[in-house]
Amino acid sequence: MKKLFILPILLIPLFLLVSCGEPPTVQSDFTASFTADHNGSVYRGTVAKEGGGLVVSLSEPYTVSGMEFCWEDSALSVRCQGHCTNANADYLPADSLPASLHNALAYLPQASYLSTENGEDRFTLPTPYGDAALTARSGIPTSLADPNGSTVFYFE
């Protein structure tokens, strides 16, 4: 009889240990289409992050359609309608759409898990201008809000 009583008591800690796992993480490299609400305008484009490189291509609105911002480590090149120029990334305004996306995604490996709600994992992401809010599903980012909340990116 005592053995039957002790067995469940010993199994409870075992089940608790099995249910504990590593918190979710965000993939550092990904490619996605995005929509962004930025300063009252809606922007669309694609983003490709691989290693130290990041490419942001804009397709809407028509005033920026075809522009591409390419970061490779610390170098920035800007392309538009077949023309290309190298630029100092420090001269790109920090609140511009490409710069705010770059400033956040550069810190993806440092994302800190907060919680999971409705199947989406919530993270905080340190940036040079404060913490950004990031959501991900299965490790792939689904939304990103810059630190001051003026720009929200939705990834597909």
C-alpha cells in the first residue's frame, strides 16, 4: 500500500521536469513581405535578412517604388531605377522607414522572450533608441513596433 502512495508522489516532479523547456526564440535570418504604417502612410515591400546583411526593397507608395536599401555589415548602398550609390548609414535619418527596420532587425539575436498569446510569441528587442516590441510565430517575425511606436511593421 505504501508503494502505491509513494509512486504518484515521485512521478509528479518527473512530469514537471519534462514540461519545462527552453523559451521560444526568433530566427535571425528570414525573408518576408511587409506592410508598414509610417507617419500616416502605408508602405509595402520586402525584407531579407541573412547574417550581417539586410536588404529592404520598397514597392509602395509609388513615390518610393523600386528603391532598395542594402546593408552589408556597416556599409549601406541605395539603389533606384538602375542607379546605385554607396552611402554612410549615419546620414539616413533614424526615424526613416528603412533605418528603423534595420536598427531593430540588427538586434534579432538579442530578442528576449516575454510570453505567448494566441499562438504568437512576444519578445522585446533592444535597439539603439529603446526597446522594440516583436511578435513571432514558429520563430518567424510577424510584427515589429519601433521603440517610439510611430512605425509598425507587419510581416507575411
